[in-house]
Amino acid sequence: MKVVITLLILGLLLIHGEVLCVLLISIYILLGEALQCHKTIYLGENYFIYSVLNCTNNEDRCIIQLFTDVTYRYMYGCATQEDCLNENLVLKVEKCCDTDLCNDGVSEVSLMEAERKKKCDGWGGAPEEV
């Protein structure tokens, strides 16, 4: 689709001048593909699946969040810039990034911390859907 629009822009630039070219460039930008992020879907107990999620227009970041309430669990998905700044006692933003599939892991320190908490608290959970 983008190739066709690009060829149309070049053709109209040569034939009809700048006005139509600017219009088509605007359409080209608006038709840009959505950001893609890794997503976890929690199925209960220790079972979860990973998938790829196409983010909505207002979600311009991929995120990994660590919930530190009763069950320590990582959640992967799409987010806004505001979501990336939103931390509290039970929510830690582990990673926030703005390129396709950039939320593909967590730090080794956080993994060790979650494992330690699971053993201490008797938790056996897994990541959950954002």
C-alpha cells in the first residue's frame, strides 16, 4: 500500500505540482502502520501465552510492568507515555520503549527479584494481559 502511494506522490509531483503532493504525503503519513508490542495473556496458574498486539493510535509505547501486589507478575503490552510514568507501591514500569516489539525482555535483576519473592511468598503466577 505504501509503495503505491509513494509512486502516486512522485507521479503527481511531476505532473500537477506541489499542492497534490503535499496532500498525498499527509495521507501517506496518516496511513502509517500501528506500533506492535509483545503482549502476555494470563491463562491461570503458571500458564500464559505471548502474542503480538497492534497498538491503538493513542498507544505509542510498548511496556513491561511488574505488579508487586500479592502475586509478582510481569505484564507486557501497549501503553501511552503517561502509562510509562505511572508507578506506585504495587506497580513498577520495568521497560517502556517506542519501536516495534521492543518490549521483549526484562532485566536480570528484576527476574531474580521476582523469583526470590515467589519463593518467599509462595507465588506461582505468570505474566498477565495488559
